[in-house]
Amino acid sequence: MITLPVAMFFPLLWAKSPSRVVAAAVSAGYFLAASRGLPQGVANFYAADLWPGILLWAMASVGFTLVHAILWTRQPGRVRAARYIVAMMLMALPPFGITGWAHPLTAAGVLFPGWGRFGLGATAILLVIISGRRWQIAVAVLLGLYAWSATDRTQPKVPDSWKGVDLEIGQNLGRDGSLSYHRDLIAAVRAKAGDARFVVLPESALGFWTPTVARLWQDGLRGTRVTVIAGAAVIDDTGYDNVMVAISAAKALILYRERMPVPVSMWQPWRAWMGQGGAHAHFFANPVVEVVGIKIAPLICYEQLIVWPILQSMLYAPNIIVATGNGWWTSGTSIIAIQLASAGAWSRLFGVPIVTAFNQNPKE
């Protein structure tokens, strides 16, 4: 997380580019460096060699590169600053924001912890100034803020009533729908819950969400006050939803439908033309959800890497951020570390506690 402010030097390099071609090269280089774990991750996911991942890596950079190349201008001052504002906004919102990874605004959580929207605005102003004629002032302020923030890296304290449970089940997570799998997972939850009232499990932990699974978990939680928040998939005639569900002994319900699934591997809108379906994207739906009167800002996996889901959620003043992921396919990459750093930065910026739960491959 501490290195996030380095991204704020990108607007300076972009602004100082001597030509549009160089600006495009700088933009592509920045994006490719920030997403360098993608080729290996894709190779792991599809059990293939690196070439499909490299192709997807290059394709993902196109939107970011085009936006910054088109908006680049030789004119310094207000014209260039205005154009960078447009680029910054485009990469934070759909459709370009769908691949708006490593957005420099994420550094706000490091530079202005607890400042909320004012810190976000101050970071945006710094980014605009650093792309203009007075960039030296912005750099000096940035370095000063960085040195100041480095003295305090504490995260907002997570309430004792919440607990995230990381798993090391690898790619088998959620793919085993047997009774023994669910009973073992229920036993693990009961063992690890302690005094926690809410236990969070990773994305996809429950596999397909069915009435049978719901009843099994409700029965397994009888005699406890625990509410489990876990990942699952809900299938319909046109595809499926990647969801969080909430289960207690008293009831079980679908809590949240993912706003932005992973493009290509999950979200495949072109398949609708062939009468097939992938994961549904609910873009601006359910930014916060409630459990026992507690407002939750949910972030599933890919949503932790982009900007608009968390900013939309923060408009509703949530009490806690719940961030989950299923990262078995990220072995050999820094993808999970980047997700945690990004989500943690937003938590610091808005002063909202964050609970995380991730699945990874078993440690050798």
C-alpha cells in the first residue's frame, strides 16, 4: 500500500511527453507495469501457456492507452489540466473504468487517511496540478504528504464482532457440492468464529446457491448467534450472478449481486448474441447492503481493483467494507497483494473498517 503514491507521477510523465506517440507509449507502459501479474494469472486460470495471458494483457491496456493518447495535448496550462481531468474521470467510470486498474486516485488513502471525500478531492487536485505548469509545487507537496503519512499506517479497527476467514482450498473451493464439503466448512466456521457475530468466507466458498445448501447451513448454525457472509453463484436462464449470501440459523438470503465480475473470464456480454451466458454485471446496483441493521460496502474480487464500486458505496456511509476473493489462480503473481492494498487504501481514506476473506492455493 505504501507504494501507491508512486502512481501519481504518471500524469507528470504523460504531460511531459513530447508527442502523442510518446504519451501513448508512456500510458501503455504504466498500465502494463501495473497489471504485470495478468499473463501468469490467465495462464493459471486456463491451464495454458503465457500467450493467451499476454494477448489479454495487451488488449486490456488498449482503453487506458487510447483515452490518454487522444486527450494528450501540447498545450500546457489549463487546457492540459482540463484534459487530464476528463481522462481521470473516464478511467474511473464505465465503460473505460471497467479496466481502470491502478488508478492514481487510489493513493488518496495513503496521503489523506480519514479525510474521506475531501481527501479524494485533494488528491484529484494534486493530480491535475502535477500535470500542469506548476508540477514542481505538486511534487513537493506530494513528497511532504508521503513522508507525513508514512508515520501512521494503521487501518481503522475492525469490530470484535467481525471475523474474516481465509482458506487454502485452491481451485476446489466451491466446486465440491457434497454434503461432506459443506459440513466440514460449517465445522471450520464454528471452530473459528470464537466471539464473532459475523464470519466472512471467500468468494465462491459455497459453490451453487440452492435451497438445499441454504437449509444445510441453517441447520449447521443452529445453537449459534453467528451470521455467515459467503460467496456463491446463482444460476438463471441467461447466465449466473456472482453473489454474497448471508446465512444464520433463522434465515438465509442473497445479500449482494456483483456489480463488476472479471471481464472475459466471467463477464462475457458477447455470448448473449450466441444464446449463451456468463456472469451478469449489475454495474450500479446494490452499492450497500444491510445485515441486522449494519450497512456493508461489498467488494468481490475484481471490484477491489477499480474505482467506481467503492466510491459509489461510500456515498451511502457504510459501517464496514467486506472484501472477498478467490485467488487460487493468482499463484506466482502479486494480484491478491494489489487487491488488498487497493481495498485497504479506500478503507483508510474513508475511515471505514475492512474485513477480508480470500482463498488461495495450499502452501507447499
